[in-house]
Amino acid sequence: MARLQIDAVSKRFGATDAVRAVSLDIADGEFMVLLGPSGCGKSTLLRLIAGLETPTSGRVLLDGRDITDAAPQQRDLAMVFQSYALYPHLTVERNIAFPLRARRLPRARIAERVAEVAAALELTPLLRRRPAALSGGQRQRVALARAMVRDPGAFLMDEPLSNLDAKLRSATRAELIALHRRLGATFLYVTHDQVEAMTMATRIALFEDGALAQVGPPEELYDRPRSTFVAGFLGAPPMNLLSATVTERDGRLRVVAEGLNAALGIAAAHGDREVTVGVRPERLRVAAGAGALRGRVTMVENLGSEELLHVDVGGQQICARVARPAEVRAGDAVELDTAPADLHLFDRTTGMRLSWQEPQHLSPSENTALSAV
């Protein structure tokens, strides 16, 4: 069990800032996922926590103890690598036992501990095999067992499922979730796969260019993205983002653009504002009459129970995820509708999320109901 605190940690390689002043407080027993595209700094941060890299500035604390300058073997952290890093000439049993043998523990204690961990991960029938005789999923479980046998304060995992095929990845993901619940240990898990992040994490730390873009529970990042980067990264397909203007119509605010005219459901303040409006594909539906969006279908993707409608709305491309059959084809004119609560507004320049105040809460000097979160 362990609480990890990352305090304003930065890492520079030459002129490149790989990690920029990242602060995170990872609670004891939490499953924290570091998510982001390749090169965003998430794996570098994990290596800084493990002691495989030295921070340019900032501190790393484990249960309140500063371990920034401690050697990796002194950190009470177990690292699980993407490549498994198993010893090919050793059996599964000896691979699992290796950390305990390095500590020169008594043979009886090593055997007892290996048996416990092997049983927990259903590896007992494989103990006499060598890594070459194992499947990818079995090798991953051996790598996890080798980390678990030390009974570490926290587990650090660097894209451990990326080498598995889709079916095996799904099964191993379920095993990891069950393992976390059973152990109650602290997991810090790096991935670029948003499905892994959404299904496994208690909280997600989403990275953009070495800095934190947003930290919170998966549903918070998905339902209330802090920026267009977060909105566009999460979701398959991601959130639709369109350039538009918030303006007053009949005393109420609407968001308008070519092919777009949608009510925001709030009273108007003063003045127009250029924004980016976002809506999730699954929040769009084909309208029988006048809808908020009007466009022409450019492509229809059949997903079995659903269809993805790719629609050109005033020269801007959007995607709607609807139940099959939608009974529209490429080339058809279509109208789509959505609820006001499903519209997200972002500042056109900064990309940051906008919130609004009702007019009675505004001072006379304020000329907009929208403000950055």
C-alpha cells in the first residue's frame, strides 16, 4: 500500500521539455491511468517515479518520504514493462522468484511466496515452463507475478497490454481490474489506449505536450472535457467540434453557423461570441422535422447494431452514431438534433471550456454570459 505524490516534476532533455511541472496526488489503493498520445511525456514521468530517470526539478514522495534521489531498488515500487523483460533461460518459477533470490531470502519463504502469487494469477500449471513456451497473455501474467512477489508499495505499468491481440487484451484487462480489486494496491498505469483508461481507471491523468490537460474520474473527462484537446482525444469517434457563434435570438442564446442553429437553453446576455461547439456522436439523432444541424451524408459505416453517419454540415465534417438501420445513404440530405445539455462550448482561441452565468448574476460591465472554466 502506498500514496504517491508528484510535486511539480519537470524533465528536460536538451532543449526539449518532456515533462512540464506535473503535480499529482495518487491515493493509496487508487488505479491511476496516465493517458495521452505518443510523445506526450507519460512514460517519461513513470520512469522518473521509478528512478530510471532523474527529474530536472520537482520531487517524488512515497508515503510522505522523499524518494527523488533514491535508487530504483530502494523505492518499494514494482515496474511492469511493455516487453515483459523475462529471463528466457529461466523457468516461470525462477522468473517469479528472481527478486526474492536477489534479496537472499530463505528458500522456504521464496517457495511459499511464489506458490501464493502463482495461484493468484493461475500460473501454477506453468511454473516449470520457460517463457518461449508461453502465450503473450501468460508472459504478461508472469511479469505481473514477478512484480507482485515483492509485495511492493505500488505497481508501475508501462503499456503492459500493447503487445497483445485485441481479444487477449480485453481478457487481460479484466484480469488486471480484478487483481486491483483483490489486492487493493496502488496502480499507476501508462497507456495511449483510451478504452483501457476508461474501463480500468479510478482516475485518469490526460497529458498534452508534457503537461496535464485534465485529471479526474473517466466519466468527468468524457462528460465535461476541460478543453478541445480532451474532447477530441476521448471517444471513438471523438467529439464533433464545429466553429460557430453564440448569439441572441428572441431573448435566448443560440449557437449558429452554416447548417447549425441550436438552442442553448439559457437566457441571453450581451453581445455575440465566436466559439467552438462540441457534441458527442452518440448524442445526435436523425430528426423527422427541423433539426439543429442540417447537412449531407458523405458516408455510412455499418457497425452491426449501430451506424456511423458522416455528414458535411456547412463544410464542416461531423459524425453521428445512431441505431441501425438509420435508413439514410451517402448523398442524402439529413437533419440531426440534440438536447441543449449535450452541447459543449469552448473558447475559439484558447480551446478551453466555457461556462455561463444567468444575466441576473452579471455586472453591467460584463458583456458576455460565457466565461472560461
